[in-house]
Amino acid sequence: MSARTIPIPMKRLSCLRSLLLPGLLALLMPEAALAHGSVAGIGEFYNGLLHPMLAPAHLLGLLGLALWLGQGALQSQRHALIGLLLGLIAGALSARLAGDPDTDAWLYLLAAAAAAGAAASFKGPALLRSLLALLLGLAIGLGSGAPSLSGVPRFAAFAGSVSGACLLLSVLAVGVEELVVRRRQVWALHACRILSAWVIAIALLLLAYAWR
């Protein structure tokens, strides 16, 4: 490798860190954890669709899992996505019976576990990733319920949450796979590990805050 090519990935990593740090630290702000915030005037389905991106615990869990899945084979990603979908549906169907529980603490634990696998580039058996995806989906589904909603609006919100979670995981995992596995970009692998470390740190901090 020539001396000219070395600064390019370093600049990218530096830029990535400068962009990621404020965004990830924003998850620690109490305002960011406003009861899985919603956007007024867009309907229950679209609120559900945005839910995985607005709820810090859900976002961290999906991000950690995507960083791990993206470093593996495409087939294992598909199996994990099926596991996530089954967990989401099971959680959504059980949420009312379970009293619409707060599952954030479990999501932080799952996020840290998935991100640890990504940071260590641990491949492991595909079944392990699928099982973690299933548990993550179950926790997201259980935690996506809105006690104030019932009937069709509640179903629409859950349908949006399931769609949003699957879409977000797919896009992030495919993006990681494209850069790390297919294009074999060294800077992308380093960036993936850095981001995974931040996910672990923030998930554990939020877990400590939740259990204080």
C-alpha cells in the first residue's frame, strides 16, 4: 500500500467519529427517551413505522444486531431477519396480555451482546444470531404497545413498528455487508468496530440508568 492511500481511511474514520459521537450521545439525554416519542398528525401506522428509529432502546438493539449480521453471510442475515419478524409478531400479539411492558432494559442487554459480537468480528453459528434476533424482535414487539390505543389504530401502530424494524435492520445490515464483506473496505471494518464499541458503551450506560 502506498503512502498516499493511508490518510484516506483515517480521514473517513475521523469524520465518522465526529458525526457518530454527538448522535449517539444524544441517546443519553432524558428528552431522547420520551416514552418512545411519537410524531403528531401522521397517523398510527407511520408513527409505528418511525418508532424503531425514535425509541433509543429499539434503535440501539437493531443497530447492534445489524453491525453483527452485516459481517456474516447473506443466508444468515435472511434467517436472522425471519427470526426478528417472528419475534416481532409474537411480541405484538402478546403485548396487551402482558400489560404493554417496558422492555428497554432487555433491549439494552441484547444491543450490547450483538454489538460485542460485531466488535469482535465473531461469526459463530447462524442459529445464535437468529436466536438473538428472535429475542430482540420479541422485546421490541412487547415494548411497542401503546396502552391508549385499541382496535384498528393499535393494529396499525404494530404493523408500522414491525415494518419499520425489519426495514431498518435490512438496510443497515446490507450496508455493512456491502462495505465490509463485498468491497472489503478496511476503513469500513474499523468504523464498524468503533461504532459497535459505542453501542456497547451507551447501551450499558442506559441500562445502568434504567436500573438505578
